[in-house]
Amino acid sequence: MDYLGRTKRLLRVYRVYPKKRLGQHFMTDCGLMQRMISYAMVNNEDIVLEVGAGFGFLTQLLSQKCKKVVAVEVDHKLIQALREQFQGVKNIEFIEGDVLKASVPPFNKLVSTPPYSISSSLLFWLLERPFDLAVLTFQKEFAERLAAPVGSKDYSRLTVSTYFRADVELLDCVPKTAFYPPPDVDSIVVRLKPKSKPPFKVRDEKAFSDLVQAVFTQRNKKLRNAILLFLLKRGMTREKAQELADSLTFHDKRVRELAPEDFGALTNEILEKTSLLRQPHLPSL
């Protein structure tokens, strides 16, 4: 099917001008859409969330395979186009708005090519929700950060947080020509499957998340220095913060050298030594 020709025609008909700030690049590769659906193992019992429905090409293919599609689109003109095109199709629900703020009904799978601009926010939003499987097309650089080895230039908070919650597979490489208008970079199809249980124990998951977020802003510093600023910002005196920072097991390692499990152990060690869980003015490190 000529999705490129259809995209250009629909853009003219509905007077839609792709907005860079919304990351509007419409996928036109039918084969890739079919593979995404296959990677997600979509069946007639699934309720599938799609973020950034565009002109509904993937939406239509999903609706033929699953029980229901919940398609979220922020652009008002595109929502109008979608509702006109799919009028009478009973297993598609369209939601106009930002998926991060909208009221989204329960779903068990996510299959989507979301705007690059919300990749990180969408991922953290997803990992806080129950789901069975997600197949998403992300910017290549972002996708590689999800599965980066410890110590590499791509190793980040994103890597650690994702590892704690889900198994990640990098699947197809997607050239920029698979979209119209083409973005500046290539993409990768990613499959995420939630872990049945965390790979290591932490006493407080919110504390773990806050700690990882904070120290990775200084990923090249030794832990004692990165954690010192973190503790000072939470009301600890410099003397006590320095004493605690110097006493930590991994104090002499650089942040980027710590494995995800090390951050879990570090969180538990700090909580044990400071009893922050019992201090009402310090709810989460």
C-alpha cells in the first residue's frame, strides 16, 4: 500500500502542516508496521495503546488483529481526520490530548511510533503502569541508551531505571526514509517486557529512583562527590554528608562505573545509615 502517497494527500486534504515541536513524522513503511504488530504478538484478546496515531495507518492494522485499539493523538486536526476516516469502526477509541496527562483506560500492550520529544517521559510513564508487552520505535540514540553496557558513553539513568523494571530488546533498525517528512536521525524498534520481579531488592523504590536520577547528572564524578551534593540538597550538614559519602561502599568509583545492582545496594546502605525512611521531612532521600 502506498502510505507515502496517502500521507501527502491527507496532509493536503486536512491542511495539516507537520509540526517540528510535536515531532510529527508519519511512518509510511507498511512492512515495518506489520513487523511491529508481529513483534508484539497482538491477538484478539489484546487492548492495545497507540501513542501518536497520526493518520491511523498503524491504528487500522492493529484494529484488524486485536480486541480494541486506544489511539491517543494530541493534534486536533489529526483527531478530526481520524474520526472521519474510522467512523463506524467499533473497536477503536480515539483520545485527544497528551498521553502523559490524559485519562487513559487500561491496556495490556503498547504498539507505537511516539514523537521523539516525549520518548523519555513516555517510557517512565509506561514503566509505572501494568502492561504485558510494548513495541515502540525510538530515535536510535535513545534506544541504544536503554540497553547500554555499564561504563559506556550511552550508560545512563535511563539504562538503570529500565533494567530495574523491564527486559529490553533492540530489534529492527529503521532508516529515516521510513517516515514523512524524514527526521534527522534513524530509529530502532524496541521491545519491552516487564520483569516478573525486580532483579535486586531496594528498601524504597522512590528513593532508588531519586538517587539514580540525581547522581547521573554527574556521571563522570566519583560517587563521593556526586552523592555529596545530593545529600546537601536534602538538608544534611556538610560535615555529616561528607562523613557519609566517604563511608559508602562504592565511594571511590565513578558513577558511570556502577552497575544497576550497585545503585540498589547504595540506596539500601544510605537508608540504613541515615534512617531517612523514618524522617518525615526527608520522605525519599
